[in-house]
Amino acid sequence: MHTHSPVKAPVLIAFFLLATCLCCLAAILLPRHQEGTYIADVYQDGILILSIPLDQASSPGGQEVVFPVEGKDHCYNQIEIRDGAIGITAADCPDKLCVRQGFLHTPGIPITCLPNRLVIQIRPAEPDLPAEHTDPLEPDMITY
């Protein structure tokens, strides 16, 4: 006589879902090693305030480039660029999670300072586009 265990199917389904979640998490968190230049976009209150190529941001001699970003109500973040990476090194927010996120050098999870409404994202530099494709007000496929 052949009997099936009633626990076998739920265990297999749970294992499959766990494996799928782990693969998705790895795809999101593991850095993508792409060749080329990366650009750091710094947003304050959802407005792009600075775009800077990470490979050109370091000063001659390889020293760090440090600059402050001030927001509403005198909030403060100090951003540093060194060795092709960008990070927040000082902030007046209470939890300092943005400082603990460390430095980014490839696209992935952005650095965020929610109390000061600051976001730093890294993206690959786009190749030079013809002049007719550089109008920022022209709608794209996402806008439609």
C-alpha cells in the first residue's frame, strides 16, 4: 500500500518560494560589475540638485572631494566622493542611518536620508546623445 504524506506538498512549495525569494534578493543586492563611467545623482526634496561623474570627481592626487548639502529648516548633510565612490559622511539627522550606509560605487540601493529628504543614486553614464534627444521636457515612454 502506498500512502502520501500530507506534509510533503506544503514543504516543497515553501522551499520553492524561499529559493525564489533568495534569488530575487541576490539579484537586487549583489553589485553589477559593468564597465564604464557612473554618475551620482543627488536629489533634495525630490529635485535633482547635482549630477557628478564618479571617475572625474576626485581631485588631482586622489584626494577626497567634500561638499555640504543644506535643506529646509537648516538640515545638513556632508557628502564625500573618493576613489570612484560617494557617501554621506556627516548629517544632523537623529539616527544617522544615511552615514551608516557607507559609500556607493555602482548602481543598486540608493543612499537615503529621510529626515533631510536627501537621496543619492548611481546610474551608468549614457553615451553622448544627439541634440534632439537631450530635451528634458520631452515625454518618454514612461511619461505616456
